[in-house]
Amino acid sequence: MERDITRQIGILKILSEENRWFTILELEHKLGYSSKTIRKDISIINDSLSPNSTISSIKGQGIKLFLAPDQSITEIISKFFKRSLTFLTFQQLLEHDFNTIASLADKLYIPLSSMNKVLSKVEARLEKFGLSLTKRPLRIVGDEVQILLMFSDLYLEAFVGEEWPFTEYSKDEFDSYISYIEERLGITIFISDRRKLIFFMAIFLKRKKQGYNFNLNKKIIECNEASLYYIKAFETNEKIPYKKEILQTIEEKVLFIMALKISSYKINDQEKSKKEELMHYKEGKIRSYLAIAYFIQLLEQEVGIKLKDDDEFIYGMINYCRRFFYKLLLKSNLKRPKKYTTTYIKEKHNTTFCLVEKAFSLWGKTCGLNYIPEEEVAKITMRIIAKQVEDHLEHKRALLITDQGLSWKSYMKSVLMRQFGKKLKIEDEVYGADLEESIQHMDIDFIVTTVPLSIEKIPLICVSTILQERDLKEIEVLLH
């Protein structure tokens, strides 16, 4: 991104980390810019905030961010990201064909010299996904599945909440389609992952209409076509409840099923599923369960806590490992940027992280996995940490909603339990398309969320993905 937008986002991140006043000297030191530049940026940021949010500057106290309860830091940052020439360039490359760099520069109303600088940033992002940029004609080249994933990640970063950038398609139609698939499979996809699937489908259809095609390995197609999920979803004599099948070919349907399998979802009859999974696991007759049992054994040996008799932990690991394998299958060539949550867990819980990494590495070798991403090590570390926190009686009930997946949600729960103990009970993630209706039937006192929501009647606290002091203080207020 451009230097000024990167700097403004940096100011927002610093001010949102702690619920306190910062001196201008602190910001100068952290950002490496003059007070004049920082004050100018703060003025620009304030113009973009909602009426009830502001960055206040008071002589003798300093600078402090005040956020409205219904506005999250993620929502604000997305506004600045959308303004960047880097994003606007990607947007143009998705929407239009350009034969030359000059024609793209004309479209964006910027000089050719500036366009070349922006394209260097574009190429840096593409490289992380194993992709590249040709100049004549100006095209993103590489594996089409990786291009779809890249654009999906980009647009999900730029558009949050209910924003819908693909005006040529009906979001409701995609939503109805996924609801139909959910019904066929007996699952309910998490809100954030449902949104990811919808964006993925919209970008896929847009690229398909433009003439782009993808190819999957023949064995992958055959394996998934014979899977229970594929058969339930697509091999039916029932009349489909929509005008036409969005996914036309077997390959398209397989890609969708693979994307769904790496999503986070709830099995509607959870107790039945849990009993079946644990029964197969304890019988030890199916190879995949034996591999998971060996992984848990290695974790016990390295970390030094009992896990093999904890049905909840085992069931969680069964579901995690299933998604983990599909994730590597779909994203095996993807060079993903490291998540800041991964860095945080590695630094905050380094001893446990290293022990889990050793167990993961030993297990990976038996499964033919030469490389285990640190992000996956962090996820198991979070599960281990959460396991160490006992769940006691509580005074208040809070619904926790996050778009960072099951492992991070489990870790956030452990942080809240350590902080508030018996005072707080964290309820499970809410599922389904109609969020407000689902919440009305839940026995909760307030909502803690990392994503922007429009919920009335129930108190709502927007928090940072990595819980900050300001977040904990806001929650504490509602506990009294």
C-alpha cells in the first residue's frame, strides 16, 4: 500500500491496542514520522470515523481513540485499505483487461511512474500466492485456483460486514444456494466462513465469465466425487429450489466441496456425530483415526498433559485434522502471509509452541508432510492452552463471535476465562444466515465480537482479534 495509508492504518492499530492516552512522542517513536505528519493523519482518520467515534487530542493528556460500540477497528481499517492504489489496481485487474501498463494508469488517473511503483507492490502480494504479473498484455498468471483464493482474501479484507462489491450478482442467490447445500449435508456454516464461500463463488463466476478455467488433479476429482458430501450435495433426484445450478461441471462442484470442507461449520446433530466419531476412533480400525491417535500420543509426551482420555479434546482434534488435510490439498502451493495471531501465540506461549512444533514435526513425517506451517502449530498450541483452563460456574453469559476460526476462538475463550474466572461463561458460536433471529433465542447477556454487527436489544462489544486491555475493561463493565 501507499506510505500514507500504511501509516494511517498503523496509527489506528497502535491506538486500538490499549485503552489509554498516547503521547505524540510515543507515536513519533513507534511510527518514525514527525508530529506534524501524524497530526495531519489523525485529522484524515477522524473524517472517516462514524459520528460516535473519534481520535481525541487533548493538551496535557495526549491522543486516544474512542470507538462507538457498533464500530470495530477492522471496519475502519478496511475503509483505508479500499482507498489504496494497490487495492484499486487489483480491482481493475479483476474487472477489466488491460494490454499495457499505460492504459491501466490512465484508468486510475495516475502518472506512469506512479503506476510502476504500485505494480511492484501488486507483484509482491502475488508472489505470496505463487503468482506473477505479465506486462504485455497486463495479466495475473499462475494456477487459477490460487488466483481465486488471492482475490477472495483481498476482497474479504477490503469489504467487511454486509458490504457487497459484486453488484452484477445477487448475494441472496448465493446465500440461498449455500442454505440448500447446508440442508443437504446436515450442517450449518459459521457466519464468517459462509461469507468467504459466497465471495469465492462470486469471484469464480466472474473469472469463468471472462474465459478463465481451472484444472484439478484427476485423482482429487475422483476421490471427492465419491465422497459422502459430494453425493449428498449433488447426486439427488430432488428438484433444486433455485432457477439453475450455479456450478455446472463435476470439477466445479468438487472445487466447491473442497472449499466447504476447509470451512468452519457445525454438524447439526452434534451428539450423534460425536458418538460416531469417538466410536470409530476408539475402535482403531480406520487408518485416519490411528494417525490422529498417534498425534495425540506425541502431544501428550512432549507437552506433558493427559489428553488421550479427554473426549472433547479428541473430537476437536478429529475435526481439526480432517480440515487440515483438505487445507493442504487445496492450498499446497500457496505462499500465505504470516498471520499476526500466529506471531502473537509463538511469542506469548513460546515454550508450549516449541513442544507442539516438535510433536507436529514428528507426526508430519509419518504422514509424508515435509513442512508444517507455523499457523497450524499455533492452532494446536491454542487448543493445548485452552485445555489447561478449567471451565467453572459463571455469573454472566456472553456470545463470542470471531472470523479467525475455531482454534483462535478457543484461545480467546481461554483468555477471557483466565481474566474473569467464574464471572463469565462463553457461549458457542452462533450459526446460520439470520444472525439476529438466532441470537434472540439464546440465553446471553451480551455479545463479544471481532466483526462488525448490527444487533439491537442485546449489548454488543466490538473487540480486537488479539484482546487488548481496553477490550477487557469494556467487558468488565458489563459484568458488574
